[in-house]
Amino acid sequence: MVLTTVDAQGRPNAAPVGVTRKGSELRVELASGTRSLENLLHNGTAALSIVYDPLVFARTAFNQTSADMFDNSHRWRVPAISGAPASIMVSLVSRHPVARDDELGHTAFQRLAFRPLRAEIPGFPRPHSRRFAATLEVIISLTKAEVAAERGLGQLIPRIQETVEENLAIARRTGTDSPTEEALQLCLRELASIRKKERSGHARKA
């Protein structure tokens, strides 16, 4: 899903997140220091939107949002994603620090629990296609590559790039819609930018 929040000045921010449910609570993990977490700690309210457009996921993952991506026609305290088939306004009820150690090193998170307040469901749910799933895997892999580059773990990037290229090939084999192709082009530009930064950092160290 895509999580939207607002800062103290009312400016919206959006980020793709994984959501789980336990009882009546919805749970999300956010890395410490993210804008989404800062906004939530400021006002405690957010919106979760179901999104089927991979371009929305790509733009939110790479911090390339624009005003037209947000919709507040429902007059919630925070906007949802424009055109979302379903959105839920939620209130933060608890948070707990957690940490993860993996190939990218040590990462601190906050495990957040939300209480649903309102829901808008103007459309019908539908299953994800293989093309959509493959495109999301490309986006997820690129966020890992970005973290690896920032942490000086450039040795991980070639393997991550292989995963990107494998899923890119699957996505292009299984459909031709223009929003997905635009999302894939955005991903390729992001990959080129990551590789350029990684090579530049390596050259400075040398």
C-alpha cells in the first residue's frame, strides 16, 4: 500500500509500505529518520491507499511525488492517493523500536500500530498481475541498492542489479501498458544514478 502523511506545514508525503493486520490493528514498519515517521510523530494520522499503478509506487519510492498525486476530496486530515480503489484513514496507537541485521547492515525501525478510522472504497479490488508484481520487485531491489550505495556496500550492487534485470525482463515479457513502462524507465534512470554515485564514491576513496 502507499502511506500518506503531512508535516507541520500540511505538506503531504507518500511512501510505499507493507501492511499487516492483527485483530483490528493495521501494522507498518518504518525506518527511523524517514519523513513519514517524522510526520506521524507530529500528528499521528495517516492514510493508507491500495494502488494498482506501478508508476505511483516508483514515484513514491524515489521521492518524485507531485501535487496531482494526492486527493483530499473526502476531507480527511491527510490526503490519500488520487484514484486509489480504496483508502483508509488511520490513527497511530502505538510504536515500538525494532532492529534488523542483514546484508545491508544494522537498520533501526519503528513498528507502528494503527487504528482504522474511516474507509473509502470507490472501486473494486482485483488481483495483481505478474507484470505488476515484477515491477514492484524492481522497485524494492532499487531501494536496497540505494541503501547499499549510501552505506559504502558497493559490492552488493551487482547482485542486486541482476535481480533488477531479471524482474525487468519478466515485466516486459508479460504486458505492454504505458504506465508500467514509464515506471520501468524511471527505475532504469534510478539504477543509472545509483551506479554513478557508487562509482564516484569508489573513485574518491581510491
